[in-house]
Amino acid sequence: MSATAHPFRAALVLLAVAGHASAGSLTPPGPPGPTFKTLGEIEPRTVLQADPDVIAPLLIDQSGSYYLTGDVTAIPDHSAITISASNVTLDLNGFTVQGHLEVVDGHGILVTGDNVTIRNGTVRNADGDGIRCDSGWVTLLDVNAVHNAGSGANCAQMRVVGGTYSNNGSIGVGGLNVLIEGVRANNNALSGIVLGTGSSASRSVANNNGFGVNCLGGPALVTQTVARDNGINNLSCTAVFDSLIP
């Protein structure tokens, strides 16, 4: 007989050896740990709220992401919220920033920083503008600015997506260098939408104002927009396409 081991015998030996080896426990040592980062780890956010022991307006003077946990009311002679820092995101979180009905206050939200985003809430009843920003770039996402004594949102440089800017004492929404999309700007005393040279408004409505869409100083682009029943003029712009403006 050949000295080479028979294949069948070799397989039996391997099975015998494997039978004596421990396979280990199949029970996991504990529940699986989290594998995803929390929202706070991805974008750390800071609660913005008034100190009940201090009578002072809310101020954001550091870059970062902030959010409200309740309504904010202005105090006498001050804006309800001032954002002086650049690179700031403020989530109104569905709450309202409001003027004080019994005293004279300032703007709802005053922005003096640059690259500021405000989203998801309402600004109303301010004795000044609902949102005021004179220099830096501001983005408004799904913000409503209504029933303010001044303008709803009046900013030098601004991008606006969604929201209602109505029943204000001056303009609804606009500025010198603005991109406006999907807004409703009705029943404002002066103008619904104001566009500086090279600005644009699209998919918006501006009815029952003094001016509907009012362009200042030079051509601006208006597309897929409705402006009707305005007391002075429905439109004072060039470059208008696919819009209903009698």
C-alpha cells in the first residue's frame, strides 16, 4: 500500500480535531452602539433665550448656529434680536419674534454682520422693520414678516426663499441686490417687492400694495410672478417673462 495517506482518512482526522475546538459564544456582549453622529455633533447649536434676571435685548456677537425655544418680545427702545457677528445661522424654530405692543421698540431682527441665515419663523409687530440689514449678505428661508410698522424685510444684499411679507407699513420685501423666490407680498402700504439693479424675483405674488413690483434705478428680472390690483402701479421693471401683470 502507498505511504500516502488516504484522502477519506485525512478528512476524518480533520473532523475529529475540529470537534474538540471551541466555537465560542454566539451571544453578543451587549447592545450595538450608535454608528451615526448626532445633529449636535454635526452642527453644534446654541439656544438663544432671554435671561429672566436681566432686562436686555438678545444679542448674537459670536459666529455659530443658534435656535429659539420660545417666542421673543422686544424691550423698549431696542430691537428684539441683534446679530452683530458674521457667519451666523439663526433657526427661529417656528417661533415668533415680536415687537412690544405697549411701548416703542426697534426692529424685529437687526443684522449688522455678514453671511447670516435666518430661517423658519415669524417676525411681527415691530415699530421699525421686521428684518433690517444694511450691509452684509443675508439669507431668509421660510420666514414670515408681517404687520410691522416699517418694512417686512429691508436688506441691502439678500436672498429670500419662501415666506409671507404682508401688511407692513412700508415695503414687503426687497433691497438693492436681492434674489427673491416664492414669496407672497400683499397689502403693504408702499411696495410689495422692491428690486435693485440686477436683482430678480421669481414665482412670487405681489397684490394689493401701493406698487406691486418696484424696480429701483435699473433693469431687473421678473419671472413667473403675479402682480395685480396694486393702487399705484403693478410693475415698474424691465425684463419680465411668464408673469401675470396687467
